Amino acid sequence: MEFSSKLLENAVSEMSQLPGIGKRTALRLVLHMLRQPKEQTNTLSQALVQMRTNIKFCKSCNNISDVDICEICANPNRDKSIICVVEDVRDVMAIENTSFFKGHYHVLGGKISPIDGIGPHDLNINSLVEKVKSGDVSEIIFALSSTMEGDTTNFYIFKQIQDYNITTSTIARGISIGDELEYTDEVTLGRSIVNRVPFESSLKL
């Protein structure tokens, strides 16, 4: 792809680094921004810089937040004894959109995947185990994607906490094998949370 401007080429190159954005799509987006008032582009760039500079991760659940403790963890009306374990913040958003879950979350930041070089110590697992050890947790809900990596991560965490007197459950398999939670419709996902099953039972499937 030939460019008449090095500035344009650099902008397209950076834009194409985003997931799902190829060079042609990046070019369309950059040219669109060139046609907009400069103030609009400045507002976009400032929002991105502020987000990257000031964003925080909740000290309790690792969810993205503007403050040290996110709104979900700070809400006194939510049941902190029930923790829903998810892969990333997109899964928190997906489950919250169902309005079926009123407990707390724990964001792992990924799944165990030896092929990708991701092991248990690369994830927020130790802090989850510490929550269980504190005695304040009555149930852990595994809500990772139903993939081999998700099941491996579930089982690893289960082995770490199985000696403690808590209930472990997993979302019902109304969600297709291999599907990501963020792409599941709200009704199906909501029912999967409500109709969760004991984790031990899922091991027999």
C-alpha cells in the first residue's frame, strides 16, 4: 500500500495494530478522522491518553475501575460471599448485563494455556485462594469459557480450594462448548448463572 504522506502511513500503521483492524480498514478510519473537525480528533486522543494513564484495577476483584475499589465491590447490596470467577473484564460486563448475578467477581486476567506460555502464576489465582482462606466466601462460581483452557483453569483452581468448606459450582452448559461468554446472548448467559451446577458434577461430563 503506497502512501503520499509519512504521517498518514504512521497513523495507519498504528491503527492497524488494533485487533480485527487490517490496513485497509485502518486507512478508512484514519481518513474519516481527517475529515472531522480537529477538536473531535483531539477529544478522542485525549480520552485514550487519560484512560491509559489513569485507569485502575480494583484491588479486590481486578476489574477495571476509576478508583481503587470498583462500584461492584463497593456496593453494600451485593453478596460478597459469592464470587464469580471470570477470565477478563468483558465477561464481567456480559454477566452484569443479564442482571441475574448479585454477588462479587474475581477477574483472573486470562486462562492457563501452556501453548501460549501462560501458567497459573501469570494469573490472579493466588489472591482468589486468599479470599477463600479468609473464611468470608461461601461459594465460588466458575464462569470461564467452556474451552480446554477454561476447563483446565477451573480444575486447577478447584484443586487449590477443595479443602475449604465452600461450595464450588460452574455455569450450566447452556453455553456451547468453545464459546466465549462475551458473545453469548443475555438470556442464555443469565439462565446459565441461575441454573449453575456443582463443579464436581461437571468433571463427570
